[in-house]
Amino acid sequence: MRASGILLHISSLPSPHGIGTMGAAAKDFVDFLVKAGQAYWQILPVCPTSYGDSPYQSFSTFAGNPYFIDLDLLAKAGLLQPEEYESIDWESIPGCVNYGALYQKRYAVLHKACARLLAAPPADYADFLAKNAFWLPDYALFMALKDAHNGVCWQQWEEPLRRREPETLAAARAKYAADIDFWQAVQYLFYTQWHDLKAYANAQGIEIIGDLPIYVAEDSVDVWSCPQEFQLDENLVPTEVAGCPPDGFSATGQLWGNPLFDWDAMAANGYAWWVRRIRHLCGIYDVLRIDHFRGFAGYYAIPYGDKTAENGRWRTGPGYALFAAVKKELGSPRIIAEDLGFLTDDVRALLKECAYPGMKVLEFAFDSRDSGCASDYLPHNYPENSVAYTGTHDNETLAGWFDSITKEEQKMVRDYLCDYYTPKKYLYKSLNSLVMRSKAALCVIPMQDYLGLDNHYRMNKPSTVGENWKWRLKKGELTEELKAEIWGMTRRYGRLNG
């Protein structure tokens, strides 16, 4: 069945309180998707963000982002008074998130709400704690300890805490009991609102595509609580870290810095950590996109401490054994494999064995260094078992991309479209329709590309820090005209939902 969806992260929703949330604007967007004939809402990871504000560098792979908790819904539940948050200056401008102000001001408001929650816990609170006991106590303790250490990385904590000596952990749990209660209550609020939003979307025929970053941050509870699962030395310091090799786009490659998994140790326990992770995320999303899928076939390892990715080398990943373990424990979860980047035969073989749909990105199709019509990214070559995109959160916007490519590449685009007359400012519409009419079973287009926005509204520029993850919709941008335009194109190419 052919279908389509829109990529828009929760942070990018309009809101008067500094960042998009799981409140009224999220449900309004679901309504927009329904009336635009869409079947899917794709988002980025919902885990808490850390330094750099990236959802791909989180303190926890299991926790939800406290910033996404809607304050109006807390007031409606009797956990806040409107004056406790409406009078706050969130220091954001229309269309942009101010993460610094959120970090300084949001938690004081959440402390008020959680104090009221804990004074009279809801009937399902104990059940929530029990169901999430495999990750929540460690996460809450980790966050309490980070607060107590002024936010520094756990690697800089005193040695007994770094090494999780049982007596030291027990003492910390007693000393910081109130803080631990707060962080657990925050997660209850997040997941209560999340499941309500997902139920609202599902009831209207909208399914949510979530995102699993392959790697976790070094400064995370995941590494601190399970060091045996990662490539760390006797001092708990990574031996090598993740990244991408130099290529035509980056002469020094990409240095992500994430610790690498100890795949031998993971194989020995049946990939239990990964099974828990995928089970949890498949429980909160309808479909799961796995980022950097090629890293399971072979991954790029960079010596710890290097300043660039130039000295890295390829190592063998777990291959199908990991996904066989997932299938054995979880059946056949609905997964999209982000198979972009440097592809080799082992990656293609793994994708074929898993039978997951891969990704096709239009912006990769028109490279003057290639020739002919054989590119896998040209829409006439998309297989049915794939998901077609104009671009992803890491790419330029479609309008910005066309401006940035060479004149020769722009001509390649015009030739492929057989369109030499559409003004450049409207060409994004022709390119959106190009991926929509491909054979790919699913087509997902970023919201910026439906709006025809340039690179000022780009979500992320890889290997940069400071200006990413900030873009937000402005109130009123989702017009009736746009809704009708998307519905018409979706119907025209046989992707209409309902």
C-alpha cells in the first residue's frame, strides 16, 4: 500500500513556551496530517538532549525529553497554576528555540508540578515505576548525581561513583532521594503525555515513525550503568570512538565521539541490551527508523583523543546475528533502515537479509561526479520496499540545496524533470512531486520542503554546534491552502490515507 508522511520534530511545533511540546499544537498537527491525506508523522529521537542540544547525543536512550512536557496540560491536571509559567520570559523568538533559556528556567516549573504529583501520586504511578524499573532508577540517580556535580560528565566524578561501587551507590540513593523522586516523576509526566498524544494520532489513522540513534553519548547513563557493553579500557575511558571517514564532502571526516559497542560482549549475552532498547522504542512508536544502519555491518573506529576522523579504520559489526536476536525476542517489529552513506556489499547483504526498507534521498541523486541514470537515488530506480525522502534532518532544505549545487547539477535536475521554465522559487514543488510519484511504498517529506524554506530553516548541519535543532513552525504557517495542496498531490500519486 502506497502512503506518505511528513517529517517534523516535536521541538519544531509552535508554542508560547519556548519549544514545541506534546500539547494542543501537537494534536493540531495530527489534525493537519489527517486533512492533508497523510498516514505518518515522522519525528526525531524524543530522548533528553545534552551538550549541543542534539537529540542524537542524549543522557539516556530510554528517557523522554522533559522540555516536551506541555505546561498547559499540567495546569489542566491541577499540577501547575497558569501564573507559574505564563509570566516567564522564555527568551525565544518566533521560529527559533532558545535552549539556554529552557535549561535555566524549565526545571524550576517542573519541580513545582512534580512536588504536587508526588504529594498525591496518581493511581498508575507505582505501576509506571515498576514497568520501567529496568532503566528508570539508574537514570534518575544519574541525573541527580549530575546536578550534584554541576553537570560535569560522569567521567569526572569521584572514583567510587565512576565505578558504581555498591556501598557508594546506596549512600547516593539515600542522600539524593528527593532528587531521584523528581527525575522519576518527570518521566511519568513525559510518558503520560506521550501515550495520550500517540493514542490521539493512532485513533485518527496517523502512525508515528520514531528514531533510534545507533550510538549513545559517552556522558550518558547508558555507558555509566553498563560499561561492560562498550569498548572502554581499565580506566573506563573509550579506546576508540565513532565517526565517518573523509569523503568528498569532508576532507577530515566526521568525528562523532560516541563510545563504540563491545559487540563480542553483547553477542555473549544474546544482545540483551539491544533487545531491551528496541523493545522499549517499539512500544512508544509505531515504526522505528534505525539511524546509521551500515554500522551494524561494519563501523568506523577512530582512536580516542584524535581531533579528526582521518586516522580511523573499518571494523566488522555484528551483522545479522543482532537482528536474529531481536526477531527471536520481539517477532518482526516494523523497522526502517537508514542505509545512507558509504555503502558496501556487506551492508546491502545485511539489509536484504533483514528485509527492512532502506532510504532513498533525492538530494543525493544529482552529483556531477556521477554520470548516467544508474544512481540509486534517482526516483525511477527506487524499489518498492524503500522510503523516499527529498532530504532528512541532516540535509539542506530542498530550496537551499538547489541554490547550493553547481550550475551543471542544476541543469541535471531540470533535464530530469523536463522542466526548464518553472521559476526557481517554485521548483521545490516539482521536486516534492518527483519523490511522491516514485515506486517507493512510503514517501516522507520534511515540513520545510512543503513550505519551500531555504537553508536558514535547516534543522541540522552535521559536525557543527550552536545553530542546530532550533527551527520551529510559526503559528499560521500550516494554511488551508497548503493542506489542500498536499492533499491534492498525495491523492494524485495514489498515497492518500483513508
